[in-house]
Amino acid sequence: SAHYSDFPFLSATQETILEQSVFSGDYEDTTSLFLSTQENSYHFTKWDGIVLCNGQSVEEHSFYDFYKFSTTLIPKEALVVKAEEANQVLHQELSYTEPEKQTDMIDFYSYSESLCLLRINGANDILIDRRTVSKIISSCQALCS
């Protein structure tokens, strides 16, 4: 039978929630990462150590760092809100090798001057620091230029 300690999230406090990413990417199994902003879209493909962004070669270790940064999504506030879909700032799709593994959709919407609304696979509306989202976009642009 299940024991209380098998479910660490039951005893998680707001502080521990705020330190943990709400998304756990699977770098090894990821074959494609698609990002779109209001201006541009970027399609990364990864296969056998070769990474391309919109068809151009990218250093794999640089892509790995970017992937880790763009999928480590730490809430700014543990407030879980249901907000109206405002302007979409960034959309990410992660596709995997495993056929039964669904593509992950990560969306960021404008919420306030300092916060973005984060929605993972259509659920979990969480607030995240807008600077993080800006940095994901600028890092992506730098990696693909």
C-alpha cells in the first residue's frame, strides 16, 4: 500500500514549490523543439548528436544548455490562476522519439509587466517571471543566428 512519504508533493510547502520546475523535459528522448514568438519561429531538430536550427548546424552542448534553460520553468508565484488568454508571447513544442509519448506544448502569455502566464499542455496556469521568458527568446535567437 502507498505510504504518505511516497508522495513528497503532499508535504510540499509554497517555498519548495517555488524552487522546483513545473516541467521536466526529457533531453535524451527529445528529437524536436519548436519555438514561436510573435515575430519568428525556430525549429530545432536533434538526431545522433547533430542539432539543426531551421536547417543550420548548432553546437550540441549549446543546444543542451538552451534546452535545460528553456524547460526549467520555476514559478514566480505559486498562485494558480485561470486567466483569459491574452497575447501569446512564446509557444514551445517538444517532440520525442518514443511513439507513445505525446508532444508537450508549453505556452507563455502576457500577464503583467513583470509576469507571464505559463500553460503546460493546456493546463496548470502558473505565473512565471517575464524576464525568464525574454531570456528564452533572446537565447534562442542567439543560438540560431
